[in-house]
Amino acid sequence: MGQAQTAALSVAATPLNIGQTFTIESKALGETRRINVYLPPAYTDSATVRLPVLYMPDGGIGEDFLHVAGLVQVLTGNGTMRPFILVGIENTQRRRDLTGPTTNAEDKKIAPKVGGSVAYRQFIREELMPQVKQRYRTTAETAIVGESLAGLFVVETLLLEPKLFNTYLAFDPSLWWNNGQLAAQAGTLLQKSRPMATVYLATSIHGDTAATRRLMALVRPQAARLGNWYYAPMPEETHATIYHPAALRAFRVVFKPQAKAAR
């Protein structure tokens, strides 16, 4: 090894920061939860600008936070997405938090405890959202994105508490959960909740395409009063590969910057 190479290696490496992280002592969940945050340049370069917030379950550094933050960075940088603050919720017991109750014996085998989505939603609504509003300059606009069981949680939240977010993005949502009851009850729930939201659904070759299409079929006759709904079948993707390409498409569609008025 040459002298120059030796000298270069003697320089200590420094941490590479891509965002911020903090913890919340959650009463709703009875545990400490770690939150990871990506702030786009539109936020960090200004002392006054306020931005909407995109929440994501599966938001740990070793989960989906890094690649989704990368999408937000690239798409806001090239002008195909409005800038958002990205808030990732790191998992502790994923299958507990992201599922609703089930009577299916096979469902209950996936984890020691399932069916905790009500408490998880309470944590987001009553503990996380107020913290984010206190810590960062936000607007009133919020969105949530998730895949697989997190996608199930997104759809469940849309149907049960549609005013919690303005935009719902679910990729390969696990609508088979509890013998498909959530999708089966969607017609009644839509009549009751009447969401005026933006919704983007996508399914891979392994996704529950039939249930997702049934949900979309329920929406189409009521489109005028249910907001903007999009469905993207992606048979070229698998359950393992759908998140990133689906998020790329979805962010460009639902978070597209408003066209500037002609002068």
C-alpha cells in the first residue's frame, strides 16, 4: 500500500445522516416507539416553509424507510412530486399492530398476538401526529403509504376512519385477512363513512387482485362523492418487488405538482 493510500485511510470516517430520529413513550401501545423522519430540501433550505406529511408503517431504517425517502428525494428534486415530510414508524410487533381482529385460525398463527390495529391507529392519531406537528412546520395535509399488512392497515383506516388522512396508498394490501371480511364489508363501510379522499391501490402478480378489484367496483358508481381513486395492476411485479415501483408511480400521480397558470 502506498504512502498516499495509507494517509487517506488514517482519516476517520464520519456518520452519514439522511434525516432525524426520535422516540415516543406510547401509552396507547404500552411501549417506546422509534420514529424516523426525512426532511426534503424545500424544508431544510427554508426557515418558514410548511409541508404536508407522509406517514409510513414499516418505517425503520432496516425496513422501507430508506428507499421511500430516496423516492421522495429524487421525485421532489426532479419536480415530479410535491415535497413532503416523510415520517417512518419503526416496527416492534408488526403483525400485531397492522392487523385487525380475525376469526381465522390460520391468521392467528402468524404471531403471538394479532388484531392490534385499533391501538396502533390511536397511537398515530393521539400521540404521533401531535408530536410531528410540534416538532416540524407542517400543513394540515396528511397521507399514509403501506404494503402487504401495512397496506391492509391503510385500507382498514380508510374504511373505518377516513378523515384521519387525506391520501391513502396501499400496495398488495392483505385483504385476505379474516377471510376477506374487510373487502366484503367495504360497501356498507363506504356508505357509512363516505370518504372524500385520494386513494391509490396497486397489486402484484401475488396480490389479492380479486378483492382489490371488487373494492374498486364498489367505488366507481359512487366516484363523485368518494374522492379520487386509482388502481394499478402490476402483474410484472411480485409481492417482494412491488413496493418501490408502485410507490414511484403513485407519488407521481397523487402528489403531482400543480401546473403553473399560463401568463
